Amino acid sequence: MVTRFNRRKFLVYGSATLGTSMLLKACGGTTTTTDTGATDSATEAPAAGGETVKVGILHSLSGTMAISETTVVDAEKLAIKEINAAGGVLGKQIEAVVEDGASDWPTFAEKAEKLIDQDKVAVVFGGWTSASRKAMLPVFESKDHMLWYPLQYEGQECSKNIFYSGATPNQQIEPAVNWLLENKSKDFFLVGSDYVFPRTANTIIKEQLKAEGGNTVGEDYLPLGNTEVTPIITKIKAALPNGGVIFNSLNGDSNVAFFKQLQGAGMGPDKYPVMSVSIAEEEVKQIGPEFLKGHLAAWNYFMTVETPENTKWVADFKAEFGDDRVTNDPMEAAYIMVYLWKQAVEAAGTFDIPEVRTATYGQELAAPEGPVTVNTNHHLSKTVRLGEVREDGMFDIIWATDGAIEPLPWNQFVPDTIGFACDWSDPAKGGKFKA
């Protein structure tokens, strides 16, 4: 049974980031392809020249993050194919220019510049890690262009040039912590990859635990892509000899080694429940559900969400990419952001970015996850859900909020940002103001 929680309590939650960005290199080349759906065709046409409009797709197709990011490209391509089949946008077919960020943050910045300056795209859909987003942000701000970013993240950011279709911490991390305190344990060990999102997320969690009577018994990080997890597991066992919560913000391949060795150490979900915020259906499938059964994840969307829109989307996705494929939260957020951009362009009647930006405010969509609305802080109102991994690799939804929760980009637990908000519809307020 799904437990519902009152919406009002969660409106006080916030999101956070401390700005410690770590630029990591990962092996892998870069590729450029163009895609209008069924066929590929290269062209030098400007963004809205002739019968097509170019858009950029920029994710890691190689390197440690490819385990997660290749699937969001599929979701974006499906949305584009569907839109083109229905007549396109303003009478133009969408042509996708696909670039590989290669799990390398400077490459994301370079490819973003290329998409804007050379390909003349109307918009870019891209990024996964906060390090990749932080690398791209100054490019989009200096060129006054538009990036749509599909991942849940740490907040503490509200750029005029980015729309964020994933969750802020008050729509994912903070509700998960609250539920764990009430249902699992007061003692938390925090483990994450060593870059912006995990470190900032854990700063939020530590402040929340202080405020709500929990204990941070330990905290440790791995370089992104590192699989030497034995020292961390040893530390967890020493810090939680009688069991407790493991809050996991590892990303990429590190999760494969972590869950396998955790089980090998006899640390099962009965005593050591792991709550993950970057593990979804695709990662469960690749790691193996036998290593994750009984562990937990916090998202806005699971493949098991029961809405008519989700039933159709899952069927359409499988028909396009294969019956063995799964959907997940980042894929759904990537899919719907293409449609939200389309709606904004049509409302604006132009592809010009300033007009599209203004027209995006208030856009609504009956998404697979449920109703979403774009706020003037460039984030979406979204339902919060917690899931438990079951034997078939799907999630049983064990808890959900009663409707969509308003996004709070600036964290309301971290002392430096309590009371701050964002509103790009008012030039006097912009990205950060005292509410």
C-alpha cells in the first residue's frame, strides 16, 4: 500500500549546492549525428531554416556515465519522432544533432559551444551529472541560449538559461530522509561519488538530520567511476555495527561494485537499507535485481506508476526500442522536457529564445508521472515517490505525496540559503532573492 503524505509539510523543504565542482576526465571519443526520427541527414541549415529546426542532444554516450545517459537520448529521440509524426513544431520538422559528452565535463562545455555556434540549434537537451551541468552553465549564460536539464539535482542554482525538469531536493532527497527517520533508523551513513551533487546533497542531509533528530555516523566518497568500494563498506560496518541507513548518491559504474560487495559482506536491506537517489530501473537491470532486491530509491517517476499516460508511454517506448527495455525517472523527465519546449515554442509563435523562455512559464503537461507545471523558477512541480526494488527489477511504490510538490531551488535547511527563492518572471527578483 502506498502511504500518502500531506503536501503542505513538503512545501518547506528546499534544494542545495555548495559549488564545489570537480572536473574529472574520462576516456572516450565524441560523435556527432543528426536525427529527424527514422533517418539521419547532415545539413548546414540554420536553427529554423527551411523545413527543419535543429535541436541539440548532449549526453555521455561513452565513459563511466554511459550506463545511465544513453537511455535518456533514446527517450528524447522518441519524443522528437512523435512530434515530427504529428506535424513538427510551427510547421517544421525537428532535426536532432547528437553529441557525446564522453563523461568528461570540459567536453560538455566544448560540445555545447559547438551546438550553439556551429549547428545553430534552437535549444539543447543535455547533461546528467551536476559537474556536466556546471561546465555547460557559463556557456549558455554567456550566449544567452537555452538548456533543458533532465536530472534530479542538488539545487542551490537557478539560472535564467536553464530549465530543470528533474527534482529539487525538496522533491526527492528531503522527503526520503524524513521517511527513513520515521520508518527505518535515526543513524545514517552517507556515501557518494566525489563531485558536486553528492557532496551538496549530503550537506543538505546533514543539516536536515540535525534539525529532525537524526545522526550522521559517517560520510565517504569515491572518485566517479572508481570501483574500489571495499574500504567504504568496511567503514560503514564499523560505524553501523547494529545496522542503519545507507544514503547512496554514487553515480555510474561505482554502483555495480558497491551493491555486489555490500551483499557479499552480508549487509542486506533488513539491517542496512540503502536509499539511492541515482539508481533507477535501468541501473537495477544492469547491476542485477538480485543484488538490489529490498533496497530503496527516491524519484518522481517509476515504471510502475499507474497513470494512463504512463501505460501508453511504456508501450510506445518498448515498441520503438524493444520489449526488454525499461523506462525510468531521468528518461521520463527527458521525454517530457522535449514536449514542454514544443508547447512553449508554439505558445510563443517563434523559436526566438527570449520569447520561448517567457512562454514556458506555466506550461502544463499530463506526463507519465502525473501532472507537471513549469514554475517561474525554471523548475517543475512534481509528485514525490519512494520505491522498493522487487525481484523482477521493478519498484513497488511504497510511499507518495498527495499531488505535486512545488520546487524550491534554494535550500531551506542550509543556513546560508534559508528564506531565499527564485523568480525569473520578475527582473527585480531573478535567480535569487529574499522571499
